[in-house]
Amino acid sequence: MVNRTGRYAALTKRLVDSVLATPGHTASELRRSILARAARLGGRHDPAGGPGDGVPTSLAGYVDKVALHAYRVTDEDLAALKQAGNSDDVLFEATVSAALGAALGRLERGLSALRGEGG
């Protein structure tokens, strides 16, 4: 089978860079940690990563919910996070990072399956 991982590699890199490397209301390191956590939950094989990985406990449950069951996020979830001191901008950046991470994890898992690799 033809290796398809390179087909959209440049566009994927550009997207990831725009989420992680541009100025924002959260530190780039936090966005990177959120993306990595969500990617593992989405199926990325990452033997070096652990469950915490720099995501604050106050955001970890939300990141997990976005990565695994985004349709279950409620207004009450966001209100509680805002009550804890997170701004709309912080929550937006965390949400985008988590959603992108989960999508990349699922993409990698799907491509791996197409190549017949075990996982």
C-alpha cells in the first residue's frame, strides 16, 4: 500500500503550527500539552507520554471530555471553568488544541490501520 501520510503533511504542519506557535492567551507549552494529551486519547501511540503531561488539573477533565466526547460539553462545563478563572479566550484555545489533538490521534490510528500496522 502507498504511504499516504505525506499527502497532506505540509498542510497539517501548518495547521498545528498555527495553533501551537502563534501568540495567544495561553502559553504555547500549555497548548502543546493539551494537544498531546488529546492526541493520546484519540489513539496516538506515544510511549513517552503520561496522563498529566503539563495540563493543569483544572483543565484536564475538560480536555478529556473534548477529546473523547465533545458533544457532551455543556454550557455548565464552560461556566464552571469560567468561574474558576478561565477567560473565554483561554477556553477557546484549550478547546481548539484538544480538538486538533484528538483529530490527529484518530488520523494517525486510521492511517496505521490502513497500512495494516497493529496498534
